[in-house]
Amino acid sequence: MARNQTAQPVPGASDERARSKHIGGLGALWPFMVPYRGLIVASGMALVLTACVSLTLPLAVRRVVDNFRVQDGAILDQYFIAALAIAALLAVGTGLRYALVTRLGERVVADIRMAVFDRVIGMSPEFFEKIMTGEVLSRITTDTTLIQSVLGSSISIALRNFLIFFGGLVLMLLTSGKLTGMVLLIVPAVIVPILVLGRRLRVISRENQDWIAASSGNASEALGAVQTVQSFTHEAASRVQFAEMTETAFEVSLRRIRTRALMTVIVIFLVFTGVVGVLWMGALDVRMGVMTEGALVQFVIYSVMVAGSVAALSEIWGELQRAAGATERLVELLHSVDTVQDPAQPRLLPDPVRGQITFCDVSFRYPARPETAALQDVSLDIAPGETVAFVGPSGAGKTTIIQLIQRFYVPDRGRILLDGVDLGELTREVYRKHIALVPQDPVIFAASARENIRFGRPDASDSEVEAAARAAAAHEFIAALPQGYDSFVGERGVMLSGGQKQRIAIARAILRDAPVLLLDEATSALDAQSERAVQHAVDELSAGRTTLIVAHRLATVKKADRIVVLDQGRIVAMGPHDQLVAEDGLYARLARLQFTDGLAAE
Ligand SMILES: Nc1ncnc2c1ncn2[C@@H]1O[C@H](COP(=O)(O)OP(=O)(O)OP(=O)(O)O)[C@@H](O)[C@H]1O
């Protein structure tokens, strides 16, 4: 499979992505958080409360230890009760913080998901030429999940650990300046190997993930096309490819395991040596009466808390960076500018819309192919109710005409008018209500037959849906499905034949009941019976509407009021079938070659 090459991880590519992630990128989340100020303040308060409470716990422990040998047991009881009260406060505060912060994370991420989808669903096709739908989906799901975990926990954990780190350090100093000094001397000895090995570990982990992603990409491609793989007996090769990538991922993870193990040995050894050293010094101080046992215990607890907060912060830092990158990517989507814009002050269409379509000197190049003109100086006036068939060799610009009429792109020069109003002066939503499209490859959604037809007009009643299906010659086969109109037709309509899908698409367009009909005929030949059924449905649909057909069938072309012959983006001939055949130009040649039922049979 040729895609294999692209599936290979590019060394350093993800590093590059990671490095560009400045944690400041998270600032872009702020506008999404502002509406929930109350929640933020409440979470902040719960957070500060729990941090302060946990810092007081060692103080209570110290009192308990120092009063072990006091005769009056009531004092000891008091300190234990105080410790219990602190623990209860800590428990409630932590639960509250969790509930508030998680809710904030979920809410903000739901808002971001909706904002991104709202933006993307309205973008014109040029946007999707530059970005793959898979990428948009991964941004909406994976990137927002990262943000969710950051907002819903990491940020609050980071803040709490900041508080505990500084608070704990100050309290350590107050407990024993000498021992704190010792700890501060030991810290660099532990931190340096963690930093060095940690960096190596990150690089290896990323490489490992790249390989896993590549191997699953490879597997999903092979499984997605499993029938093709089996038809070409490519299973063995696919197995080898997948095994190689998986083994490589395993070898990389072995390197990760070795580095991690080494790091664990070094860190545990250094940390415990340090702890033993400090305790030793502390014990000497206690023996000499410079320090009480309780103070030593208090000091040890603070050191553990401070060390724990440093470890937590170092872990969370990477997550914050990843989330910052994710935020940047989402914000990029949110701020992407659409090449097609609606006017600030749109005009209205005359009521009722008659369906006159006019092309005035239209020239157009696709933004992705600026060197070739897809349409050049096209002028054409289509009367209300007229049926016009567009024919021409492949790449002549037929589909481009249909795209421009839907205003998926804006012409470089010239104007396109509906009932005398320039499309640029209308909002796309208003204007497209007057258009019904039957695409070449009918899109069927993973829903019931009824819902698929109702897509044409969501407020249509069941009887209107059925009437449309009858007119499209689709009623009979739908009624024969196991659950009739409620039958699920499978993802992309896999449970339907080509002709059935087309008739559903036609029923959808009939239901839409728009004055302008755009029909991109399917190129693939249907059997004679389906062909007749589809043809009948098309006749029913186009009656009384302005109809533009990209035609591939002789029957369609012959029925059209007018045939427009396109070649290399220009109109080269125009007229009814007989006249064009008599002229013996491109049309006559095309007709002989292209139309499946051929002129020879005439
Ligand atoms: N999205 C696009 N980006 C860049 N170029 C495009 C795009 N879509 C079409 N083209 C180019 O524009 C020209 C006209 O294409 P168009 O799809 O209108 O042809 P067509 O007459 O419908 O052909 P066919 O009968 O094969 O469908 C072709 O040269 C094509 O390669």
C-alpha cells in the first residue's frame, strides 16, 4: 500500500509540535471560561481552603507527638479531635473542589466543541480542501479531551501544588532552618538526573506513540479496505507490515522501560539517602534537645508534602503544554476565515421565486488550481421551468457550474443571478432554500428510510414523505423493507442498491419542493429496470422546475429543452438535441462516444 510511506512516523516532527506549545496558549480558553466566573471563584475558594487545611495537618500531628508523655490525657484527646476536624474539613473541601472544577471543565469543553462544530459545518468546500475531515474530527474529540482533563483537574492540581510547595517550604523553614538548608542542598542532586533522564524518556515515549499511531493507521487502512485486501490476496503482506510496525513500537518501548528503570534506581537511591541523612541530623538535634520529636515529625511531613508537590507539578507541566497546543489548534479552527461570505445587508428574493438563473460573463479558477480556468466567460440565461442539460468531456466544467450555483465558490469575474438578484447579495441560507440537489453519488445517512427522505424538508409530515417516495418510484421497495419506512438503511446506505439510493435522493429533492433543481446524473449505468424507475422519478421531479442537469444519459439529454455543450470551461454550442446533432460538432462526437445507449441505436 502506497500510503505506508506516509504512515511512518517522521522523526522529530512531534517534538517540533511539542516545542512550539507555549503554555500561554491556554489563555485562549479564557473567553470560554468567563461566562462561568461564579464557578471559577467557588472552585478557587475550595482550592485555597483545602491547600491551607492540608498545611495545618502536620501542626496538629506535632502537638500530638509532643504530648504523648504528658500526664493529662485530655490534652492529647483535644489534639486528636482537632486533627479529626481538620481531616473532615479537608475531605469536604476536596470533594467540593473536585465537583466544581470538573463541572467547569466539562461545561467549557462542551461549549468549545459546539463552537468549533458550528464554525466548521458552515465552511465552504475550499476549507475542506486544505484540512482533512479526520483532522477536524480529531481536533473536536482528542484536542478537546486534553483540554477537558486540564481544565477539569490539572490546572487545579497545579495550583494546589503551587500553594503547598511555597506554603510547605515556608513552614519547613520555620520548623528548622538548618534541616531546610540541608534539604535544599540535596534537591539539585536529585533533580539533575530526573531532568536529564526525564527528557530522554519524553523523546522515547513520543517516538513510541508515533509508532503505535502509525501501526494503527496502517491497520485501519487495511481493515477499512478488507475486501480489496483479500481480493488481491494481500493479507500476508498486510500482516508483515503490521507486525513490523508493532515490533518496532515494542522495541522503542523497551528502550523506554530501560531508561525508566534506571531513573527509578537513581532517584529512589538518592531520595532515600537524602531522607536518611536529614533524619539522622534531625535525630541528633532531638537527642541534644535542640528540637522536639514532634517538630522533627512535622518537618518530615512538610518535606514529603513539598517533594510530592514538585513531583506533581513536573508531571502536570507536560500535560499543560499539550493542552496549550490543543487549544491553539482549536482556536485556529474557530478563527478560520471562510472564503465565501454572506453580505452584511442581504437583499430578499421576490416572492414567489420563479427560478430564473442567469450567468453573466462568469470566469472561475479553483483556489487550489489557480493556473487553469475551470470556467471562462460563461454567459447563459435559463428561463423559469426550463430544463437545461450540460454535456462535455470529462473536466469540461459541468460540475463546477453546479458548485457555483450553490455558491460553494465565488466566481473570479462575472455574476450569477437568481430571479435577477446577484447571489452575492443574498445570504446562503436563504438562497439555498430554493435549491434542491440530487448529487451524482447520493448521500444516504445512517438512519431510517423515512429520515433520509425527510432530510429534504425536516418539517414534512409522514404522508408528505410517502407521497414524495411514491413520486420518486421509491415507495414500493421501501414498503417491502422489513420495517418499511422505519427500516435502517445502514451507514452510507450500504443496505441499498445504487438505483434505490438514487431514488431516495430524488424523493428527498421532491420533498424539498424548490423552484430550482440541480441534478448531477450518476455515471454508473443502472440495469434497464432501475434506469426506467430513476428516469420516471427524475421526470416527476423536474416537472415545473428550473432544472440543470449534468447529463450522462441520452434519454435525459434528448428530453432537455436545451443542451449546453462545454469544453475546457467554455460554452462551445447550445441548442436542442436534433439541432446539435445536425451541426455535427463536439456534441455529435460526444453523443456517439459517451452516451451509454449510443446514437447508433437511434
Ligand atoms: N476542488 C477543486 N480544486 C481544484 N480543481 C478542481 C476542483 N474541482 C474540479 N477541479 C478542476 O476543474 C476542472 C473542471 O472540473 P469539473 O468537475 O467541473 O468537470 P466535469 O465537467 O464535471 O467533469 P466530469 O464529467 O469528469 O465530472 C477540471 O480540470 C478539474 O480538474
